[in-house]
Amino acid sequence: MKKDIFSESERLDRITSEVRETLTSWGYEEVFLPSVVEHDDDLRKGLKITYENEFYSVRPDPTSQIALNFKDGLPKRKFYIREILDGIEGTFQAGIEFLCDDPMRNKVEILNILISVLERLKIEDFYVDIGSLKIWKETIEEIKEHRDDIFKALKRRNLSLIDDLPISSEKKEELWDLLNLRGGKCGFDKIDRLISLVDDDRFYADLGTVRPLPYYDDIIFEIYSPRAGFPIGAGGEYNLDGTNGCGFALDLEIISRIYKMEEEDDFVVVGGNLKTSYRRARELVKDGKKVRMEI
Amino acid sequence: MDLSIALPKGRLLDKSLEYLRQAGLELKVKKNRELVQNIEGNKLVLSKPSDVPVYVEHGIDIGIAGSDVLEERKSEVFVPVELDFGKCRLSVAVSNEKNIDIQDFEGYTVATEYPNLTSKFFEERGISVDTIRLDGSVEVAPRIGIADAIVDIVETGRTLEANDLVEIEKIMDVSALFMVNRISQKVRFEEINELVEKLKEV
């Protein structure tokens, strides 16, 4: 939304409409979040401000905001579409969250909806890499005093940082091998089963996918396309007071770069007498048709 | 290999080309001033060193630049290998006559090409300073009185000495880094990993 606000808005309008319709078709309800909330250390991102000696966050990360507000009763299916701030930088995101008692169903549903959303946007050349934070946590259990350094190295695939750690060469090799473990299967049951249940050859097991966000618990995934230099989106599973949740967020501005906008041809063009033409248009809209008034 | 590659113009270029050549990726750079060159199927982008991480973050497959510029630009890229050249340090320096401790910097003005790293360094120590961003010849700032100190790259210390400055604290060690675009790493997994393995051996 920088240079040409109208043409970019037209694209985002089309994209958000498609995303909204798809998520609604899957039974998800849109959440309208307040722009300004009291600051909470559990809220990520946002623009932190003070007002009358109180701290607030403007447009923080919705996942943490939604998670903080989930009450009793399952399942829960929610989505949001909005601008998120990180300091003064904003990005438009669409995200969904699903809470239910069956952790595998949770992830299978979320990943199927992801496919559904991208296919609705006619983005077929996407890939999803699935990793596991739990596998990494277990692998470094015996050297957990180096946890922060290791995750820093993993996030950047930085072999040199791993080489500098005072750990055995066998362990370094194990970490490097795990970081490069990638394919249709990885030998870890949870990931392999998930990929088999989603049953789509655009999904890969990739232990090199490491995004240790505070709320992610185990399975994490990253969505990308060879046509975009940035990830299209990302997601993962989390645990909320003993209940399993899973969700993803799509970066709509990255999607906008690869989205091919097609001419909309389902409009009824209405023209003629000023009075009767608008009356006819009103009736068409009432019947669920789209109209474009001839000028 | 059909890769897009961002390399820094200036002192790191020759070494970068040499490291890539030894890793099996030879780029015969044309001696004209073309900033984007197609070399045997690869696309080479010659840029300001500080822009290399940004190019790689935005879709260029691989690049080489110093760890100072990567940390300053905070670019989201993979950094699989630190390379054994471009070694120097980012340091705080003041004029010889002002030679004081970092703790006494409160209210000082610091000139630098690295405003983010400078602010972070002083904020972590609870010291409030004003930062002036300059592009090059930062060491002039204290001499003409627009800054009390500088934060800049120090290699041998001779430039500081020539400008009557003294290094008082190191902020970070710097070396050249091999960077990979996050998506290229996934899409071109095998060939980039092969290049990384060879670069490790150089």
C-alpha cells in the first residue's frame, strides 16, 4: 500500500474477498479485533504506545490476541483479515485459528483449508514445508544450556555458529543432518502421518523449517512459492491451557505480488433511464446478482 | 547453475569471486561498469555492500556481504557459512583528547553508518545518545565538531590514528558471510547445499 493505493487496494480487495468467502464456506467466523488493546507481554508485535500513563499495543499479532480470548467450549473456528503492525511497519494478513480436542484433525483441517484458500486464489504453485519444534527440543535436550545459540543458528541455517559451539563433533553432525532432513517423508511418525493424511505432493517434511515463536508448541509450517522471494505465510500448532490449537497467517501483500487478477465477468451491466435502471439494479442485487451501472 | 547472485562492489568483491570460484562457481565479471551482468546463465548483481542483504532478502538467490551490514539491515536471510575474509570489527572511537569511558557517553552525539547497531549498543547499556547517520568518511565528524564520537569499521586502526581518533570499545567482530534467500534455499535445496558444502572447505 505504498505507491498506488487504489490499484493495490483493488488487488487486496479481490484477494480478501476470495479468502473471506473460502473461510466462511469452511464454517469459520470472522473476528473483528479492536485496533488498540492494553499492553500484555503475551501479545506479539504491534505498535507500543502510552496514553494517559497506560501502555497499549496498536494492532498486535492477532493469534496471541485471539488465543487470549478463547473461552470454554470446543471446537472453535475463527479467522481474521487485517493490517498488523510491527512497530510502525504494517502488513496485511489473513489468518485462521482452530481449537479442537483432536490434535491430528486440527492440523489436517487447517492444512486442507490452506490448500483451499490458495487454490481459490488460483495460486497452484505453492509448497508447504513442515517441521517440528519438539524434535529439535528432544535433539538438544542433553545440550540445552546452548539452546538459545542453537535456535539462533537454526533460524539462519548458520553452520559456522554450530561449529563454534563447545559440543561434540558427532552432535554437530547430528544437528546439521537434521537441519538438512527434507523430503516427502522424514522418518518422524507425526510429520509423516500428517503429510500422508493431507495427501498433496506440494507438502514436504523439512526439519530445517524452524520458527521458534513463543506460542508454537510442536508442528510448524512455512508456505512459499518459487514466484515470491518471501514466504507467503506460516503457521503451526500451539497448546492453550491443555487444548490443542492450530492456525496459519498469510501475508496478503506477498500474495498480491503473485496473484493473477482476472477480469470479473459475472456482473450484470445495467443502463438506461436513471430512475428505472437503479430500481432494476436494486432488484438484481437483492437477488444476489452483481451489477455494474453503465455511465 | 542459473543462479542470481548479489556481490558487494569494493574491497570484498575480489575475495568473494575467488571464494565462489574455489567452490566451483566461476563468475568472469565484465570490466565495464554494468551493475547487472549475465554470466554463463547466472545473473550477477553488483551492489553497495549494505544493499546485498536486502537484495538477497527480496529474491536474489545468494550473496556475500559483511556481518556488519546484515546486522544493521536486519534482513531475513539464511547465513549458512561465515567466510574467512573481510575480518574487521565495528567499534566506538572518540578523539584522543576526549578519551573517555563508554559509561560517560550520556548525551553524546555519535556519527555512524550503522544507526541501528549504534542505538542498540547504547540502549543495552542504558545510555542515551543522539545518532547521526553518515554515508562514508565518518571519522571526519568529530574533527569538524558535529559529533563527539563515531561507530565505524576498524581494520588496522590506521584510519583512526590518521584522524586523531582512538578506539575505546568493540561492538562486534565482522566477517564476510554467505547469504541465501529463504525461498531459494527451499526451491534449490540440493544445489545450494552443495555450494555451501564446498564453501566450507575453501
